[in-house]
Amino acid sequence: MSNNSVSTPTISEASLLLPNSKVSNEVAYTKIKVATFNLFNYLAPPDAFYDFDRIYSAQQWQKKQQWITTYLTTHEPDVIGFQEVFSVESLQALVKEAGYQYFAVIDQPTVIDDFIYRDPVVALASKFPIKVISTVAVDTELALKLGLTADFSFSRKVLRATVELPHIGDSDCYVVHFKSKRASWQAQVDKLTSLEGNVLEQFKAQVAGGWASSIQRGSEATLLMMKMLERRAKKGNAMILMGDFNNPLNDGILAQLITPNLLFNNDQTQQKLVKFYTLRDAWDLYKDNHSADTKVLLTRAATHYFGQGSSVLDYILLSSEFDAADQSSYFEVSDYINTDKHLINPSFDIDGESTDHAVVSITLTLRQ
């Protein structure tokens, strides 16, 4: 097997990624750091991403590896979800060197012509034991009810890793990379057709194809949330959902992920029960915890820039165990860091091969 080949463990092989050493919950961890990191075409040379000529030089790859390592050693997240992973074995080796004993992946990229890679996957690294890893299957019956086809699937497989977190114990960490906003299909340009006709066809494909991508993305979020709710009801594990959502949470496409209550229901007992199943945006929890401090002006920074626009695409969502407003919570969100210097004030020598997304990390502090 070459150094650049991809090792893809099945669920039954998950134990191969988990060393025998354990981190006891008796250890007095009062803070846990969680991060989500889009690696942006993480593929070791001499393999190519998407096209035959898109290959990192040895120097470029070394710079990219160093940037990732610097982030990990500077911010020291305990649990980190990765997106856009092509070279699984390289990433596993890198994070192990940085102190992450536990690593999980459940998929492999597509390889064309032996060296051209497409369809990157997600992964998770942890300093705490990973007990089980699994993908999230699509509920076909529900998909049909949503008007989807019976063979509907996630554009990228969702990773669920059950991590043994201090004080809480088994917690289900989900890593996602939802469908991008890129149109689902492209118009065919006909050289015999007029310029106006070709432009019209391209514009129609952009509008319709963009909506098709939104349907895919929103459907992925809905089907995932249903599985998370079922898992929560069965196991009772705390939930952390992290990744590149490719969509702001507040525009309606992904709003189902943070549905706060039962509509048109005034029964407070029932509404309280629903809170056990809801997810909260870590930024909102952080902001709520600091709202009383009038000296702190909290403005959420973008995590992605495109042309003249910017948006928040990268999120960490948390269950009630991390919500300080919940009396039974264990932790509260005490810090929220949007690492974006490489986007807004880059230094080519340092940031030249970094990533096109900000890296989002949060600090969870044990409640006293």
C-alpha cells in the first residue's frame, strides 16, 4: 500500500483505530475544547484533486501540513471534526503526532484514473476515547414521505463517533459536510445556438440547479436530525453536531436543526421535554452567557468569503448538556473562537496553503 492510499475501516474495524489506553472520567477536566475544520483539498502529492494538474508540490504540501499542525498545537482542541479529507492516512499520522490518540473515519474518496481524487470525506480526531464509530443511514420510508426518491443518499456520508467525554460520559459527535451551493447540473452549451440562447440556458441551469442543491442540503439536514432524535431517545447520549453546513442556519433551509419548541402548544411540561431533544448553536449559547457583560460587544464573524460576500457556514451545535440555561447541564460555552486571520489578513509565507474557511472552536467549561 502506498503512503498516499486511503485506508477505509468499516464499522467492525473501528477498533483498529482505537488504542487500548483510556482517559478516565475521574480525571478533573474542567474544560473541553471542540473544533470544526474544513481542510480544503487535503490530498498528499503526487495525487491530484478533481483535475489531473491540481497537485501540491512537496513544498506546498509541507506548508499545508505545518499550518494544520500549528493550529492544533496553538488552540489545542480536544475533539475536532474535519471536512474535505482525501488523504486519510496522512491526516491520521499528522494528528497522532499532535497528540490525538483516537481517530475515526467511515468513508473513502472516489479515485479516478488511479491518481485523480473526488468526493472527499469527513473525519474526527479526539484526545478522549472513541468507543464506537458509525455512519448515519437514510430512513428510506421518511425520504419517500418527504417526496424524495427511495435511493436518496447524503452527498457525503455523515460520521457519528461516540466519544467518552469527561464528566458526561458517552457523547455522540456527528461530523457533516452538507451539499454545497454549487448547482446540481450545468447547462450544455451549443455552439450552433445564439449567444442569448446559450446565456439563457446557463442562467436557467444556475437557478434550477441551485435550488436542487438546496433541496438536497435541506433534506440531508432533516433526515440526519430525525436519526439524531431517534438515537437520543434510545441512548440518551449528549449530542454535538459539527461541520461545514454550506448554508447559514438562519435562512430557512437548515432551520430544522435548531427547532426550539413545539408549535402551537402551551403545555410547559411537554415543552420542557422537547428541550432534551433540541440543539443550540454554540455561538448563541456563548452570547447568552456573556449578555450581562455590557463591556463585551459580540459580533459574529463570517467563516467563508466568496467574491464580495461573506457568510457563516461552519457550525457547532450542542444538546442541553452544554446549555447553561438548563438546570441539568454539565458544561457551559465559555469561549468561541473564529480563527480567520488567514482569510482577512493573510501572510503568504504562513497561510499560503491553509484553508478557505475559518476554523471554529469552542471551550466548554464545567459548571460549578
